[in-house]
Amino acid sequence: MQALAPLAQMMKSNPSLPTSAARRGLSIVLLAAGLAAGLGACAGPAPASDPIDPQARAVLAPSGTLRVGVYLGSPTSMVRTASGETRGLSVEIGQALARRLGVPAETVVFERVALVVDAIAAGNVDMTITNASPARAEVVDFSPPLLALELGVMVMSTSSIASVDAIDREGVRVGVTQGSTSQGALARRLVRAAIVPAASPQAAQAMLRSGAIDAYATNKAILFELGDGLPGARVLDGRWGLEHLAIAVPKGRGRSPFLAAFADAVRRDGEVEHAAQRAGLRGTAPAEAR
């Protein structure tokens, strides 16, 4: 109410001031003072930002920089938009984790996912987002799951293969990315078809175009992304499995309560969903507790 003092002084020094004008001025000041007081009472003190956990930073980004391992061509990892922007779950969730830890993020690019996992196992990068398979869990630690992806098959429009189940027959060459979980899973699943490893998703795309393979099997996020750049390609209806995506970190770091809380928060608050939408991620399914 200190704002009333100047008005009172003005009235004393200007006795000729019309009473109606004074009343209007007093009403305006009282209204402004009341609004300011009410807003201040409602808002309270400005919220402080979440404090940075130095122990979590030392565990998850021991070099002082969060090194995020990615590979090009999958919206789950890293893609480039037509405008040249970099998107992808690993890219954006990695940046979010770096902000929470109060450190810079560095993107480290590899040719394929298996090389990213190897780098995490060796401690050369700090995190990525990938399929939390039992085999990978032996060499890296995982957070709680973020989302799930359907596993599918892509063929050319001229192919006689009409369904996912129809790929397991004599003479069919099924491409897989070298070192991927799909390679191991299909080696156990397929009896008649031949499995042909490709150096990368882009290499598999070229092999499918040239006829070196009859089908390419991986998660549908990669299949739809590659199919956009391969005229005549189609992703078959149905699926042959699910991938459960989670944050992968070097062994021992997954015990950090901070990592589990972060993974739950970005899934619950919609950060994972928004990052997936920005990257054009398709073929998703609800994440299941594991």
C-alpha cells in the first residue's frame, strides 16, 4: 500500500485537483495494489530448478560430458529431417539427460547399433536407447523400458511374400543387420529361409533394391524409414515380435536410482512420445514393465 503515499502527497500539494479525479486515481492505485498482492500470494516464491545430483553426474557422465552413442537411419537413434535437423530418441532423450545432470551432450555416431552397444560395454560412450534384450543385458545395464516397437518385414512390391509367416521357406533370403538382435532371434526362429547379414540398415536397403535379398527384417521404425526412400517397398502387415526400448549404460551404472527415476519421468511426462513424433517414429506399441 505504499503506492498510496504519492497520491496523498499529490492531493496535498494540489488542493485544486478535482475530487472526482482524485477518486479515480485512488481507485486505480487500490486496484493495482490489490492485484499485485493477490498475485504475489497465489504465486508464492519462484520455484527453484531441480538441484543437480553430483553423485549421479559422477556415475552417469564421469568425463563431465554425456557421450550419446547413435547410428544413422533409425528414428529410435538418429535421423536427419529434410531441413537438416537431427532427431531421434537417443539424440533427444540423451540431451534431456545431459540437462538433468548439468553437463554438455556429445553425439558419437557409429555405423550400426551393434557397434554402439560395444562402445557402451567398453565405456567409450555413456548411453544410447536400444532393445533391452537378454543378450545385451549381459554386457550393458538398462533403465526401465521407455516404449516397445513391433518387429516386421519389408519386401518389394513385386515379391510373392504376402505375410510375415511366409518368409520361412526354401530359397528366401532374409536380410538382417549384422550384430542386431533380429539376427540372433531369426537364426533361432527360421528353419528354411537363409539369413543374410548386412553391414547397416542402409546397406540392407541397397541389397533389397538390387535383389540381393528377398526381405529385410528388423523393427518397424527402421523399415518405415527406409521404405520412404525405396520406391516399391512395402512393410508387411503383422509382426514377428516386439523390441522393448530402454536406456543402455555401461555395466554398474544402471544401479543409479537417478537413471530409473529419469526414465520413468520422461516416459510419464510425454518426453519420449514427443521425441518419437518429431523423429517420425512408427510401429510403436505400449511399453511393458519388465
